[in-house]
Amino acid sequence: MYIPKYFKIDDEEIIYDFIEKYSFATLFSQHNGEPYATHLPLILNKSEHALYGHFARPNEQWKDIENQQILAVFQGPHCYISPSWYETSKAVPTWNYVSIHLYGKMEIIDDEKAIYNSLNDLVNKYENPDSSYKLNDVEQSFIEGMSKGIVAFKIKIIKIEAKAKLSQNHSVERQELVIKQLESTSDQNNKQIASLMRKNLQKLNK
């Protein structure tokens, strides 16, 4: 990923926070000699420096993926930035966004207990804390039958590239103008980008 120095994220904790918050990823590999992508949630295990997830078994991407370096892309908030918001007409449109690229090697998981634990981690992450649904309450035979329809995996992370393009290459005054415009809309992407931009400015003022 092309990352100018202004936009590079080096802080590992910030990167991990984004991965956990925006965990629905796009997983790329070569399949049958062509680029192939699957959209799926991935669970981060910090202590193992790894990601866990699963394919639907009929999705044949898993069949030739183990000997490749794969790419998982996590897309955070993003929005259009209009030059009409600036103090000058000598400007062009742009797009602000946050994106994390993880490169790694995949290992297919065959162990039934490990598969169950991976599924349970997904449920625990996405179900509301007060939800009545618990995977442990589901009949074991049903879980075993459903598990046959998936292929679980672990991705050992090799490299991370992280980018937050938040107008850092512009003056503080111009960033303030952009933030003001983004905060004035009801669009949640706009508001999230504005919040991240404001946090960056607060760091500069410390």
C-alpha cells in the first residue's frame, strides 16, 4: 500500500484497535491462477499475533491458499473532502480514510475443539452483552453438523501496513475547516473522520 509519511500509523495498539473495531475484512489470495477475494469477519488474537476466521466450505478459496502469502484488508471510516471547504479556490477534491493491510500465511484448522472455540469467539464478540444467545446453549449435534459446512483457519501475521489519511499534510487551520464541515452533517462516516482528525490535532497541541 502506498503510504506517504504524513499518513503512516506506527502505533501497534492503534492498529489493533482499528482491526478489532472494523473487523469485517476482505481476504485476498490467488485461486486457480487468478486474484480472488472473500468478505468475512476476522478475529484478532494479539498474544499469538494472528487472525482467526472461517470460509463456507463450498467457497473453494481455501483449497489452494495455504502455501501463499495472503492479504487481509480492514477498511475503516472514509469520506469525500470538498475543496469548497478550504480558504482558497486553488485546491482539488480528495478522500480521507483509514485502511489496514495485514499480510500473512494461512493454516487450515481441522481440530474440532479449535473450530468450536473460533466460532464461540465470533459469537462473543458480536452478540450484545445482554443477548440471550449463547453458543454453549445450542444442541451439540446441531453445532457439529453446521461445523461440517465451514473451513476454519488461522492467519499468522507477517507484516502490517496501516494508513490514516486525515488531511495531516494540510495546515491546522485548513484541518479545522474540514472538521467543521464534516461535523455539520448527519453522515456517520463524516463524523467518525472528523473525530479522528480532531484527535490528531489534540495530539499536536500537547
